[in-house]
Amino acid sequence: MSNEPTPDSELEQQMVDLAEVEDAKLTSDQKSYSQNQLIRRRFFSHVPAMISLVVLSIVTIVAFTSVGYGIIPGWWQHPFRLPQGAQLVNNGQPTMFQDGQLFGPHPFGQDGLPRDIFARVMRGTQQSLIIGAVVALVSSVIGILVGAIAGYFRGKVESILMTLTDFVIVVPLLVIAAILGSYVSDMPFAPFPLAIALGLALWTGMARLVRAEVLSLREKEYVAAAIAMGASPWRIILKHMLPNAVGVIIVNASFTVAAVILLESVLSYLGMGIQAPEVSLGMLVSQGEAAINTRPHLFWIPGLFILTITLCVNFIGDGLRDAFDPRQQRKGDRRPGLRQVLGLRGFAMSQQRRGGAGTGSPGNNQE
Amino acid sequence: MSQSPVTEDNAATRPRTSSPWIPAALSLVVPGLGQLVVLKERDLGLKLLIAWLVIALGPTLVMTPLRLSGTQVNRAAVTLADTVALSAIGIGLLIAAYAAVMAYRSASPEAQEAVAEAATAKAPEAALSFQDVHVSFATEFSTVEAVKGVSFDVMPGEVVAVVGESGSGKSVTSAAAMGLVPKNGTVTGRIHLNGVEVTAMDAGQLRRLRGSEVSMVFQEPMTALNPVLRVSDQLKEAMEVHGVAFGKDALAKGVELLELVGIPDPARRISEYPHQFSGGQRQRIVIAMAIACNPSMIIADEPTTALDVTVQADILDLLRRLKEEINTAIMLITHNMGVVADMADRVVVMFQGQVVESGTAEEILLSPKHPYTRRLLEAMPKLHQKTVLDGPAVETAAPPEPVTPSDASATAETAIEARDLALAYKHRGKGIRVVEGVNFSVPRGEILGLVGESGSGKSTIAKAVLGLLEVDHGELLIRGRNLPALSRKERKAVRKDIGVVFQDPAASLDPRFPIGDIIAEPMVVHKVGSPKDRKERAAELLDAVKLPRSVTNRYPHELSGGQRQRISIARALSLSPSILIADEPTSALDVSVQARVLEMFIELQEQFEFACLFVTHDLAVVDQLANQIMVLEKGRVVEQGEKHQILREPRRDYTKRLLAAAPVPHPQEQRERREARHQLLAAQGLI
């Protein structure tokens, strides 16, 4: 083909047409990845998110199996309510790692009545996780619905829905949550009424984000193509827009979970969330605070659990965000490390550069 | 070693010191002293000295009398004085340490630069020279080598065009010259700019270099200027950063620059914002910023790709004039062989990260040696004009005409018809007419080319036919039925008959759908066939657009732009529509890929016999495809009729200008065309 003899006539060199090269690449045996597979791959290679996922899974499994849920019994011998004939062991102090035993009868200790703190913390964790998940679900559904409709149909529909959203936003969240929380506090099936109530107050962020995303997706040509082929608005929203907005939705929902667990703790701490005899982590912190001088573990242990759960959920959210939007990923040089934080990276590079030049050979390649 | 003038220049401007430790020690004792006395860095030295005096020495001196006169009575005051003085001394020590390090660092690169200069003393005095440059990027899954050993030189006052298609590494090569390769990229090999090695510089040195020695003109004039700053501020910034001129001087120089690049009334317009200028004017401003500091090298990365063809001709005229007036070297990155013929002295052809051929513009364009270059030149769509300038080269290259069933048009049914059509965009409740008084009819099996520059309303007409925009006035008949008067259900039925191909291959396919589903979607929407039939049909269509059937399970991001456009065409044809709307389907594609897609388009058109509205800005593409042409300007029809009449014997001035501005890939012919264009413009009283 070529006038000049090419010594290494590889396949690629013989093809001189870009279209041919591209077609050849397509037919060559390459593994095909869908968008979802790529996202999964990125997520599973995100170390903090993976560690958090493992920790959160362990916490969840232990919380639900140890004290059981509903009519299903758990494997932990003590109930979270005061049992008959309970005895104070070790003066209520945690028996974990005491006297050569790993856990002992009451690993997290007992309170004054005496109730087993491990069982209570597990029960509280259950409640917090349920509330987090249900609120994320409820608020996401409402937010997606409002946001997608407002963004897609524009005009009057949008102004009405967005004004409504603004009305909800201007009222402080804690006030709405407290009012709704005290309103539903004596309903049955706790903590579901509270979770749904919180969901009704928390959908605004999701609505605004989804609307913004839909507004930008509206201008995409594949949406225009779908409209031109006569697809119905619902088909376009459900099939084209929401799947492409799923990154924003999932990431926002995961951060909502963390925020809600904290919100519920605050409410319960203020006495407006979960009511006795139910238990929640915030309530345990609130009760423990009263005994902070005599039994500090009553305060610290549920507090630590709140911290662990929210941190894990936040890290998972970070991992999801990086997976969905690799442009924001902080990899290699962009990952904040110890040297970058101390501002030493540039210095080290210049040293290296100088060292390379100092050796003096002119043909010295520098990367 | 010091024969090179470059070395001597540098030696004259930068004082040499026997040891970097001397200024460092001086600065450690009195911050800034080393810079002031030894290094002659007045700015930094003064700043450091003043900072030291004000922050460190001042409070200590002020507090000393208090400390001395303070008695046991006022212990609190004494303690406060101690604290302030001690912390001030601490800060003073920090400033001293900083000054010493800075002094050491700015004194010590001398030795290294001497080595680098020694290495390049032998090198030819190229303005920019690449020696065996490799660039590779670490991606998520593997390392991609974007540039594989590129070597070429750009001499002062010379225009070197780097030509290549996407993925050829031409833009990455230029980014490497500016030190702008993204963080995940690795550059090996050596790049010399005026004899100084760019690859060995740190960020600070590169910053000093950019703008003053080498500057860049980008593709997109809309995003290259900051929309919230006045043009004057942005021009001044370019000069002030490099210390060329300050304040009023800079403003005066900015006005001069704007005049140089041909902005009318520069003294008034310099204080306007970028959005008040047209696209071509914005590109002129970007060029003005690029030449503000008299760089010896301008890198122009596709400077005219985003512009209309007449504006492109003007910008190329400007670049050519500037090259002669200020004698800079220009590295022109482009994919357009016509632009190459118009501008370049030498040409470097790149393909898949390698230089396949380089030589003078005449050599490359008239007698290309490498098969890739030949293919690239063949793929350029050609505009066949009947002009006195027609050289023998064009006549030999005359291709077979696309089949034109011109006699059938009288009998065939009319697919699309517009009668006195007017279209408007709604803006805050008010309608703004963008298209007015448009009449056309396209019979089945014919292609109407809508040609015009940006803002001419050509895409708006396509949108209206697709039902994406309401008709403001007049009638739009789709196979005899007036679209604006139809009910929703009837419209949906009409849409079944219209296929569409959009411009942007990246955005026209839903990234979450596999290819098979994308092609089958129109059938799903209109509930045609069973899932198995749809699959079968999708496979047939993939055959028709010459893609392997295995593509059905892949996703759009795995395909190249040309392949995606072929998928778009397959989707448009899935219901065998009688009408196809193509809105600039090939303008985002590379030339050789565009040739492929157009070839296929013609084939499919013969096979399916659809009527087609083909929107484009490229007259050569229209020449290849269309039966009729309608030329639009600012929403009005300028000229309309048979292709041959419009392209060979244009009647209107606008059409003539449009035709004259399209560059051809032949240096001499292009020179003659350029002169003819200037004559035409002069005759029309436009210059």
C-alpha cells in the first residue's frame, strides 16, 4: 500500500482510514461494559466506601439479629426492656474485656434499673437505620416526582411546584420535624409514622436537584429525538431522564440517610422523636447524658454508634458520587495525602527535578 | 557553549552568582536583602522587606518601651507586650526562612538552566521543536499512548499546520508544548521553545512562559473569554500579568491591539462585555489577547472550526496579516485541508499518535506520499464550481454525480411542503420571529439542502418539521396534512413517518440504552411488531449501516462519533419513514468518517427513497447530496432552486460570498480564490 517500505507492517499501520480503524476496534474481542458495570467497578475500587459498606453491613446484621425484630426472636439473651428479676452485674460497668472474658454478660454495661445497654443500643440502631432508609425512600419519591414534573413540563406547573418547594424550604427543618414528630408520636407502628412524617419534610433538596438535572437533560438531543419520534412525556421521564439522573438521585439519597439519622437523634434528644418505651440512639444519648458522671458509657456508646453509622453512610455516598461522576474523582495527584496537606509535594518535585539536572547529562529524559 | 545568542541573552538578563547560599544567608538575616542586593528581584525583595518590618519588627519595637517601663502595677500589660513581641518575632523568623528558601531557589536554577542551554546550544534555532515526544495517559483501565514519538520543528515566522483526525494526538502534542497536559498524562522526550526546554520546567517557570513566549488561540471563542469581565480588563490582565504594560498604558495598548485585529471603533468597544461581540469578533479578541505580549510562538488549536465559513475566511486573513506584521511562528492545528492550503508553509500529518508525513504545503497537498494523506484528501467533500479559476487538478477529480431523479419529481407525491412559514421562539411571553416567509416543497425521494450560517434559522425549520417547535404562522404540510392543525393523536401518527438525525454524536444517543434498544425505540413507542420482530429489524438496520450485528449489546460510549451517527441513522430509519430530517449530521465528524457516512447516506436514500431535509453549513456536502438548495440568511430565504444553478451560477451577493469563502485544498488555487474573494467583496462594497 505504502510507497515507502514499512519494516514493521502491523495491522494498524496498514489501515489508513480512521473509520476502518474504529470499525476494527469494534469487532475486535473487547469486553463490553455497560454504564452500570462501569459504575459498579469504580464503586468497588473505592476503598473508604468499601470499608464503610462492610462496617455498616456488620452493624446492620448484628443490630437486627441480636435483639430480633417484631415477633422474630434474636440470639441475645437480654431484652431491651427491663426484664423480671434483672440483676446488676459489675455495678453496671461494661463487662467487655473485663476479668479475662471477651464480652461477658453485659458487654456495654447496664443502666440504673438495670437494663442491658447492648440490647438497647442494638434496638436503637435498628430504629435509626429504619428511619434513615424509610425517610430516604419517601423523600426521594416525592422529590423525584415534584422535580421531574416541574423540570419537564416547565411553565405554570413548574412555578406552582417550585413555589411550594420554596415554602417548605423557608420554614426551619427542625421546626417542621418537631411539629410533625410530636403529632405522630403516639401513633402505632413506631417508628414508621415518624419516618414518613420526616420524609414529608425532607423532599425539597431532592426536588431541586432532580429539577436541575431534568432541565439540563431536556436539552440533550436524545430527548429531542424521543420527542420527535412521538414518545409520551412519561416514557421520556421514566426511560430517558430518570435513568440518566440516577447518579444525582442515589448520591443525594445516601446523604439524606446520614442527615436523617442525625435529625432523628436530635429530635429524640429533645424528646420529640421516638417515645418510650421504644428506644432510639438519640434518646439513649439523652438519657445517658444525665448519668455522664457516674456511668459515662451510657452516653458514649450510643453516641459512638451514631457517629459510626453516619460516617459510614457518608463515605458510601462519597464512593457513589465518585463512581457516578468520575470527573470529580480524586485519584493520584489529586487525592489529598499527607504531603499535599503539608504543601510539600511541589517542593519534593522541584528537588527531584534539580537532582535530575544536577547529574548533568544533557540527554537525560525527565518525566 | 555560549555561541548561541539565546544563551547570551539569558546570561545578560539574569545575574549569575557564585553560590545560591549567599543570597539565602543574606535573606535569612534581613528578609528580602538577598533578593534586593544579589538577585536584583526588586519586587519580591521589597515586599518581603516591608512585610518583615511591618509584621515582625514593628510590633516588637512598639512593645519594647512598654516592656521596659512596665511595672509590677500593670502586669497584664507587660504580659500582653511579651506575647505580642514574641509572636511577632516568631512570624519574623518564618518570613526570614521563607525569604531564604526563595532566594536559594531562584538563585540555584541558574546552574540547571546553563546545563539545559548547553544541551540546546547545538539545536537548530527553531521557535518550537519537538524531539521524540511521547505522551501517555493513565486511564481507569489501562494506559493509553496518545502521542507516539513525534519530532518536528517550527521555525520563526513560519506557519506549520498539524493535520489529523480525532485521536491523532495533534491537540495533545500542542498541549505538551504549553505544559498543559492533564495530570494523568506523562510526557517524555524533549520540547524546546526558543532553545529552552519546556519539559523540564516547573509550574512557575511555565506560567512565566505562557502568554509571553508562547500563547494559544482556542477553538471555542464563546468560552475562551470570561463573560463577566470587560474586554478591556481581560486584555489588560494579559499584559499586566507579564509586566508588559500597566494601567492606562495597557488600556492604550489594548485599543491598539483591537484595531490591529480589525475590531471597528476599538476605543469605545474595548469597554464592552464579550457577549456584545459576534463569534468572529470574539475570536479576533482572543487573538488580540494572544499577541498582547508579543509571543514568538502562537499555537492555534482549531481556531476557525466553530466559526462560519465567511468568518473563517476573515480570521484566516487576519492570522496571515499578523504573521507578516509581527513575525511570529504559528502552529496551526486543524482538520480542514482547505485551511491548510490557505495558511500553511509546512504541513505535518498525524495519524494515531504518529507523524505519517511532513513537508511543504505544496508537497503534501499536491503529491501526497503516504496513503493516509491521500485518503484524507480524497475524503474532503469537494465543491465543483464553474469558475475561470478551475485548474486541471479539479477537472480530473470530477466524481460521478449522485443519482438525481429529476424527472421523477414532477410526478412524485410531495412529502413536505411549507407555505409562507414563520417560526418564533418564545422569550418571556413574547414571540421573537426567527424565520419568516419560507416556502418550499420536497417531493418523495429528493433531498433539499438547507444552507446558511449560524443564526440563519435553518435548524429552526428542521425543529418545526419535527414538531419540537410550534408553527407561528403559515402552513407546514407533511404528506398533505397541515401539522399545526392536527390533534395530538394525529400528530403522533404523523411522527411515525419522520425520522431524525441530529448533529452531536455524543448527545444524540441515550447513554443508558444498549444499541439494540436505541434502534428499536421508535418501534416500541409506536407499538410496532413483537419484541422478536424488533430485534430482527434492528439487526437488519445494523447491516444497512454496515456495523456488525454484535453491536446490539454494546453501549453508546463504546462507539466512536461516526459509528454513533450511523446508529442514529439506523434509528431514524427503523420505521421506514418517508421523511428524514438531518440536522448537520456530519459536521461533528472527521473528514474521512464524514465521507463514509455521506456515502452510506446516499446509498440508503436510494434504497428507502425518503424525502429529506438536509441542514448543513457546508456547501461541499450539499453539493454531494442534494437535489435542491435553499440558502438562508437571518431567517429569510436568499436564494432557492436547483443545486447546479445555486452552486454554479449564484444570483445573489450573499450566495456568491458564501461560495467564495469556502477554502479548497490546493495552495495555488486557494491563493487565487482568496484574491477573487477580495475582489468580490470589494465589488460588493464590503471592504
